[in-house]
Amino acid sequence: MNPPSYWLYLLECEGGVYYAGIALDVEQRFYRHLFGVGAKFTRARPPVRVVAAREYPNKSQALRAELQLKALPRSAKVAFFSLPPAVGQG
């Protein structure tokens, strides 16, 4: 049996700020953030919408991609999802 895929996602939150994370189910995770069960960041700034998401074959690769995304300036975060994944990442 194959391990489940993980998703890297980018949320737009109140105030226009972005939040990035990984999850097995982006929709379910969005609602957890929305109802205050997600990260401390999104409890203070509830999400407005899912901006983008990308599937990765495992948690390790999704976490690496999350670190890459978080290192980018805000202006490059959405474009990250339109680029092909780095070699060895999904």
C-alpha cells in the first residue's frame, strides 16, 4: 500500500497575509484553521481562502518544499506553485 500524499498549501488570511503549511487534506485543514483549531498564526488571522496547493509524494518532500516557500519573499510565493517542483520533489 502506498503512503498517503501530502499537500503544501498557501492560505490568504485576514489582512492579506499568507500562511503556508502541509496537510493530508487541504480542505479539511482550511476549515480547522477557519474554526480556530489550526495554527496559532491563523487563530489570530483567520484564513480567507486557499490561494494555491501542490501535492507531494511524502511528508518529507512536502516539508522541504514548505521551507523553500517560506524562505521566499511574499511577492514570489504564489509563483512558486506555478513552477515545476525541484528535482526529487514530487
